Amino acid sequence: MNSIVSGRLRNKHIFIGLQVLIMILSIGSWLFHRGSADEKIFSPEECIVSESASAEDTVSIDSERSGGGIFLSTPLLQLKKGIYQVRIDYSADCAGTTVSASSDLGVTEMRCPPVELNPAANSAALYLDLSRSTDQAAIHVSFSGEGQVSIKGLALYETSYRYKKNIFYAFLLCLFINFVWLLQISRSAQRKILLALSGIFLLSCYPLYTDFLTVGHDLPFHLLRIEAISQGLSHGSFPVKLHPLWAKGYGYAAGIFYGDALLYFPALLRLAGFSVQTAYKFFAAFVNLGTVLLSYYSFRKIFSQPKLGLLGCLAYTLSPYRLMDMYTRASVGEYTAMMFLPLVLCGFYLIFRGSSTKYRLKYAVLTAIGMSGLIHSHVLSSLMAAFVLLTACFALFRRFSLHTARSLAAAAGLTLAMSLNFILPFLDFYREDIMIKSPQWTGSTIGSFQSGGLFPIQLFTLFQQSNGGAWATVAGISTEPTFGIGIFLTIGLLLFVYLLCVHRSDCRQSRDYYPGVLCTLLGCLLLYMCTCYFPWDALCALGRPVKKVIYSLEFPWRLLAPATLLLTFTLCCAFDMAKKILPGQWRSLLTFSLALLAVNCGWYFYDFAFSGEPYRVYNTHELNTMQMYSYDYLPAGTDPEAIQENAVYSSGIDSLESYQKHGTTITCQISADSENAYVEFPLMYYKYYRCRDIHTGEELSVRAGTNNMIRVNVPSGYSGSIRLGFEEPWFWRLAEILSSLALVCCCTFIVHNYLFRQIIRRK
């Protein structure tokens, strides 16, 4: 026995030492190379310039001398494996001129999407990602044939992104080593559970195993959110409340109205040098892993059986609506929120099951963490969860006790504390004149909400159509993706109903009989509310407040998210009862159901992966910053079509020099002698923008100007350097501190509670 223990300790030390060595090598490699990067600045004499261009201090070309084509190329470059930045300083009066790269490497070995030179800017960056060395690389500038272009500078820099990425890969390798160690020390039953969870996770990531993204409905919007957070962090903002990238760099209040706490993970990956699509893929895989772990933990905790925890994890993670939400719709906020829904159900269930005679803070903490995750991911999912919880509380009013009320109150208080950093700015700005569901959005369901519901035959299908985009009863269902609960949850629902009808007395003996009935009733109610037959339009006619709440859902079938969770509970409850009531038949029924789930899930993956449109996006310039869909969160009255990139308007200003814009911060030197002088800068006006003199601290007044650009009023006779930027008010910062403290306290409580249980078990 002692030899076994000592052997495990030796193995443990080996595993730990190996991980430490891996991380030291990866971090050391980055530290060693970050200051020794190669750089090359090209002069006109070194470059290959076409005869139609003039080359002196700059290389210039215009439409009178050339009809288009490559007019400037670097000599062949010998580059080692790595990521390089090509910096171009230029002036152009027409769009269309591009900068690109070429080499003898294949498309999978060299990634370098061309950059179009924007006439509204004077510099651009091109990223060249090489997976192996080459001596045949070159940079080319191609003229569009219109206007005039002057290349003032061309330089190539080796970045340290390759080594930063290696740190993350080293971290993933350490996680894999820990997983192997966990398999080694686990018992046979635990090892099977771990392998099954791994299989579910890997299967849920099936559409990610390509070198591209497959187009999803909301994918460009959420990629912009990630990229904007990354850009804000690179400019020193934290948290990034006003996203600087949107609306041609004017800034956008998406970070105030849309919870994005978890999006800092892919944003940090972007700062480490990962491409846009790779960062998104890692995030999607992270959400899949979180869904697997949280759903398994929740259902295992609820039913106190690892196998039922595994069944619930399988049914929920691979549920049709969650997969459609993640891949077809690419609704990042909603599928991230679905990761936390099982935790909310678990905490709420345990509060009513275990704390009627004793107050249990740990159940309140579980519920609060789940609800906070919902709020920080997707406000609409929070509202839907709140509706279900309130309905359940009303149905369970007989089970209320002092301890139950205390637990629910603690959960609500902790949720508020951990979410205050989002709720306070949200409510602060919600009172402002901000566009919500603007008339520019052609996809609005206002006036046709009920007709956007589903037909019942769409809810219970075996073969899902993964692509489509029409959501109206008049269009039928041939062009719609198939939203529903799928065949597996349908079988679970039918089995539960069958057992209630035929073996009701036996069912009553189950501990989860009443919770199962409640979840089934609520799940069926939500399914009915997803259809086009639920009287949504009649409810909207009751008044503006009701209409506003209903229209905020956008589509009735959003309620499939909580319905999926509730019916997963029903499925687990049904098979738990069937195991006792139908001992000779439940295995065959479960095997048959799992086979149908494999067909259901496999058909969706096949249809989506092999019929979806590929979408490759690597860097910022490939994203359309005006792709805001509904134009929510812009100041009311803003005309999106009238937004001009890098536009600066002034009146009564004598001089404006040293202009620099970094995200949502602008610095410049101005002077004015006339009255009523002002400057309008290319930033969208939101409150809490401040303009100050850099040296004296004197504040200049700020208000909305042309098309809600920020207008800075300059006093007569003023001359100096100013800084214009967004400054969070003190009560926002206080809310962030309180939320951070609440989160730390909850996590500390969970860790302490876990360690205490481990000590008790060992004794």
C-alpha cells in the first residue's frame, strides 16, 4: 500500500515538474525574442517600381499615368516562421488600391488577407502569418486605376505574436497533462465518466474542425464585439464600456447594453496574436466545455446519480436548439447564457428540496452565480429565466418557509451584487435617448411577433434543416432552419407522460415526482408559447408596457432555451422512474433513444458543415464596422448612412494640429480667437465624455453636434492641447469594485466549502 502511495506521489511530482518546465520554456522563449524582432524599412531605391510611377522621396501614381495593376513591390524577402506586420504610410484620394503579399508557400502555410487603402486614413497594417520559413516572400501595392496614390513609407516588422501564442498552447498542453493525470488516479467508474464527458465535448465542437468559420446569422456582429473589446484593451481601457471599433471608429455603447464579461477571453487571445476566427473558435469550444461541465455537475447534483448527470449533460449539450443557437444562429450571448441555465436550475431545485428546514447558503450561491452568468451574457435570457423562476415560485408557494425565503433572498442579493457592474451602467444609459429597435432594422418583428412563431411540427423533428432565414408563418417552413427540442427530449417527454398515466402510484414514490411534473408543465407551456398559436398579438393589445416586454424577445422561439433545460430535467426524471418501474425495458428504450439522438445530432452536423457557407476572417480590416443589424444603442436621431470615417468639422478654429485618435480618446492642439468656435470629432456622443486641457486641467464643454458627433466648444482666445475621452463616473467604478468583491467572496466560499468536505471525508 505504501509503495502504491509513494508511486503516485512520484508521478504527481513528475506531472507538476513537467508542467512547470513547459510554462517556463514558453514564457522564457517569449521574453527572449520580444526585444530581438527583425525589422526592415524599404526605401524607394530598394523596391521594384513600375515605369508608370514616379519614385523620389515617395512613390506616386495616378490615373493619368496608369490604368491599374502592381506599381510597387519589395525585393524577395527571406523570412523565417512567424507573424510579421507590414506598415504602410500613404495618401490616397480614391478607394481600391490594395496591399498584398506573395510567396512560394501554399494558402494553408501563409495567411495574409490583402488590405485596401482607405482614403480617410493615412496608414494601414498588413499581417503576414507564415507557418514555415521562405525566401520568396514579397509585398505588393496594386493601384486601382482611379485617383492618385502616394506611398510615403513601407516597413516590415517581426512581431512576438508567435511566442505569445505558444504560451497559450503550452497552457492547453498543461491542461491535457492534468487530464491524463486525473484519468490515471481515478477509479474505473470515474474514468468512464471523464471519457464520456470528453466525448460529448469533442462531439459538440464538430463544426469547429475546419480552417474557416461557417456563416451564422449573427456571427459578424459578435466578431465585432470581440474585436472591439480587444482594441479597447490595447488602448488601455478596462472595462471596455464604449467599444471603439464600431461605426467607422466612432464608438458604440454595446459594452453597456450587452453583457460581455466572457468575451474578454477571446479578446485577450486576439491581443496574443490569434486571428479573429481562431479566437472565436477557442471561445466557442470554451463555452461547449463549460456547458458540458456545468450541466453534468447540475444534473448529478440534482439527481445524486452520476449516470443521470451524464444523461442530462448529453441531452442538454447536444440538444437541437443549443446547437442551432451556437452554429446556425451564432448567437453568442444566448448560447453563452445557456451554459449557466443548468446551474440556475440546480440551485433553485436544491433551495426548495433541501432548505425547507435548514438555511443553506451554498444553494443560494449556486443560484446567484448562475443568474449572474446569465445577466453578464444575455439580458433576454435573464428575463426568460426570471419568468420561469417566478412562475415556479408561484406554483410552489405551499413549500415556502422562512429558510426557503432566506435562501431565495440571499440568491437575489448576491446576484444583484455580482451583476451591479453591468446593471448600473445599463440602467444609467437606458434612461437616455438611445435607439432601441430602430426603424432601420428590416428584421424587426414589431407588429408581426405572433406570426414569427413555430408550427408544432417544427418542434419534434428527427432531421433538422440547419440553414435558412425566413421566420414567418406566411412563408411556410421550407426556407426556415428547424428550431425545436428534437427527438430525444420528445421521447423523454412522452415517456414521462406515459409513466404518469399508467404507473402514477409508482411515480409518486419518486423523490422527483413533483419537480418532474412542474418542469414538464412549464416546459410544455414554453413550447406552446413558442408556436404561432399562442395569443401574443392579443397580449400586445393590452397596452404599451406589455407590448414592450414581448417585443424585446424579438422571436417567440427564443423560449426554447429554458424549455430545453426543463425538458432535459423531465427526460432524466422519466428514465430514473423507468429504471424502477420498467426494469426489463428501460435499457432497450434508452438505447433506442440514444440511437435516435445520434441520428438527430449527426444529421444536423452533416447538414450544417457540408452545406454552410465558409467564412474566413483573420484581421480587423476584414470586418464591416457598420454591421450593427438593428442599430441599437446609437444615440436617437443618428443617421448611420451619414457617418463619415475620420471626419473632423470645425467653425471659428484658427488651427488644429498634432491630431491623434486612439480608440475613443483624441488628443490635439487647437487655437481659436472667435466667439462660438467649436470642433466636431469623429466620436459618437454619449454622456460622460470629457474634454480637458492636458496641461491645466481646464474643462471644455462637450455636447452633441452634427449627426450626434461630439462637439467641443472652444472659448475665444483659447490655445492649448486637449484630450477628449470617455470617463466612467465614480459610481460605475464603485459598482465594479463591489461586484468584484462579491464574486471573490462567492468563489472563496465555494472553494472553502469544497475543501471542508474533503477534509471531513478523509477523517
